[in-house]
Amino acid sequence: MPLIFITGATAGFGKAIAQKFSKSKWDIIITGRRKERLMQLEDELKANGAKVLSLPFDVRNESEVNHAIENLPQEWKKIDVLINNAGLAAGSNLIQDGNTDDWNTMIDTNVKGLLYVTKNIIPGMIAAKKGHIINMSSIAGKEAYIKGNVYCATKHAVDALTKSMRVDLLEHGIKVSSVDPGAAETEFSLVRLKGDAEKAKAVYKGFQPLVAEDIAEIVYFVATRPAHVCINDLIVTPTAQANTSHLLRKTE
């Protein structure tokens, strides 16, 4: 079976993507910082009949990333699809009120973490003369919005890296894609708003947001096109969302 490597698999898009691929019996490597959640997910995926390897590490830590991937067992080294999903928004402030710790967390996770993982996996794909890298970005990588500043900047970086990777890896037969969701109800807002559940819930009030399973279906579609087909960039929003600033909310 093909082998997929998913970062940030303990919640949200990453977890749903792992569950979706497990139902088609793909071999799956799942990674994440929260070891207990990772092991619980491993059990769920195995119950679907998938072969699973869990790697608990933080993508922000270059040495952890290097060690985990360099020491993969031989039977887990031939990765067909990489899902660069680990990412987050931290804080919601005007640029002049921004918290530099939040900025560093977003840059280290969304940009540098993606690079650390990708750099380790690319050599195997080059050797195989095939592979597929799917970067989970956002419509925040296409436009900016109030209080989005550094988060938007990191996702613009992912957009640029995706385009650059596609050019650099073209001669090696490696596909590079980006999936860019709009408003989706996962742990995203809860993390961004530092655990304030009431404020996080209010973000999605008055309209039907995307859910993680919607995105997992799309990622599966992108990853399972014929060898000669590469979906470069796919933007998806709820029907109620036109762009980052325009949402149709129903009033009670």
C-alpha cells in the first residue's frame, strides 16, 4: 500500500486526514507533540485496518525532526505522500500590540517546521523519482485581514514555498500541491484565543463553517489523482464565506 506521512495529526485537519486515508488501508505515519493523543489515534487507525507508525516530536525542533525521520525503520522510509499539516495561529492582535512569543511560535511552526520536515523527506522522493507534497495553507495565504498580520505572513510564505518547491522538484517527478481552507471549526480558534472556548465558538456563530472531514475529503482527492495530474492549488470556503473579510451570518 502507499505510505503517507502526516504532521500535526493529533487534532483537526491532520487527525481527519489520517482517519480518511486509514479507511482506504494506506500505510500511515502520524506525528504530533501530544504523545497520548497520538497513541490513541494510532489505535483508531489500526482498527480501520491501516498499518500505522507514530512519531511524537515537535516540528519546531530541528534536531527532533532530523532524528525521527533519519531513524525511520527501513519499511517506513519510502514515503509516497507528505502532508505538511502542522500549523497554528497564536493570538489575535493588531500588529502594534502583537506578542513576539506568539510571532515566534507561528513562524517556527508554520514555516520553519514545514521546511525541516520537507527537507528530510525530499531525498527519498528524489531517489524514487516520484512523490507528492501537500502543504496545508489557508486563504490567509492569499490575502490579509485585520489582526491577521503574522499568521497571514506565515501562510503567504507557505504559498511561496509551495510554488518554489514545485519548480525545484519538477525534474524529479514530484508533485507539490496546496490546500487552502477558509473558516473551519476545529481547535484552530481555541488555540488562537488561548483556550477561551466562548470566544472561539463565537467565531463560527451565524453560519455553517467547514469541518475537518470536509478538508480530509479534499486532501484525499488531491492525493489520489492519476500520476500525470497535479492539483497545484485548491481554495475551499464555506458557502457563507466570500473571502477572509466577508461572511454571511444569520441573525437570530
